[in-house]
Amino acid sequence: MEKAEEIFKEMGTKDLVSYNTLLNIYATLGLTEKAESLFEEMKKQKSLSPDIVSYCVVIVMYMKKRSQSANAKRVYLEMLSKGISDSTLDPSLQQRLRRMTESKKE
């Protein structure tokens, strides 16, 4: 992971693939705070915006922990508000998220 971070920092221009790759590494390793920070950094970029892959990585990261389901719901709703369709999500994940947003509880 340190090598990936080093390469990322040394990159001149970072594209969506480089952000999503590092985001996925953080999420896979359970480094939630680092993933959140990188995701927020992505959203501040003028030259790119998180895509379905970015949102999916973050949502799945949150869905793995029951205590983070409210965050998964928040990110899912944010994704939809940005006009990003959930039609390419895994059908079971899509169903869970839709049920969660229909629920009154967070």
C-alpha cells in the first residue's frame, strides 16, 4: 500500500482510474478514514468527478460494516442525486440499497 500511495503522490496528473485504484485499495484493506478522505478529495477536483465505480467502492466498504449502513445510504443517495444510475450495481446490492432508502430508519 505504501508503494501505491507513493506512486499516487508522485503522479503529475491524476485521472479517475488512478483515484479509483487507490480508493479500492483503501476500502479493501479496511482503511475507511483514508478512503473517505480520498473520496472527498475526488469530489473537490475540477477535472474529474467520482463515477459509478467510485461510489460503488465506498458504498460496499460501508455495507461491510453494519454500523456504517447510514453512511452507505447517504453515499447512495448522493450518487443518485448526481444523476448516476444504480442500474449497473450488482442486483443484490441494488435491492439492499433501495430497501434501505425506503426504510424510515437509518
